[in-house]
Amino acid sequence: MNKQVLDRSYKSGDLTIEIHRIPTQHGYRLSVSAWCGEFFKKKDVSRHEFGDGVKVLHDFEAAAALEYQEHLVQMRERGVDHDVERYIDAALQHGEDSEPDHEVGDLQDYLRVMWDLLTPEQQSQFARDERVVELLESGGFDAGASPGR
């Protein structure tokens, strides 16, 4: 599997947009993703398709923003009026209102509670997710090693 390299990351409204460059035999392809909370959209684009990169990104952002709004409507219809950003914002506010380390502590506590609620299959899926693997490796951990404290 080719290692993808983060080319750029930026915010577009509530969405985080990332562009990864993925080496191929013939140069590279791009993977563009957008997310906010549990919403995630991804599109792979060859460097030839990317042509007018500004237009491709603009079209992707517009489509992602529309899908994100539809996602929020569906969540409200299911009786869910929030997503993970609510908890991140609450932790941030706690850190601002008291001490900065409370933000990190709250996030750790949320993650531990969420982990306890996941089934073993969901825990495995989380551990294998490329975003999680990348974060583990950026912290100096071997994503394939047995977990330990």
C-alpha cells in the first residue's frame, strides 16, 4: 500500500478538508476528504482529472457541504440533535473556563466512555481505520503492536 502524504488541510465552514497525495507508478493521485464529527466524504482524483484543481476543490466542497447539511437534517429526524463536535466544544470551553489540561482530560474521558460502549468488532474497526493508524504512528506508536498501557 502506498503511503499517503498530507498535502494540505483547511476549514470550510464546519468541515475540515484534507488533500492527500498518494504515490502511484505513474506519478500520484489525490484523495480529497471532508468531515465534521461523524460525517465523512472522500473522493479520489487522478492528477489528470485534477486539471483545474481550484474548480475540482470548489465542486467537492459544495457537494460535501450540501451532504453535510442533509446529514444534520437526517440526524435531527432520528432525534439526534448533536454530533461529536458538541463534546469537543464542551471540553474546549471547560479548558478555557478553568485550566487548559481539563480540555485534554475531558477528551480522554469521552474517548474512554465511547470505547466502553463499542462492540469488539467496532473497536477493531476503529483500530484499523487509516486516520487512527496515522495518528498512532505520528505519536511514535506501532499501529500493529499489541495495545498496552
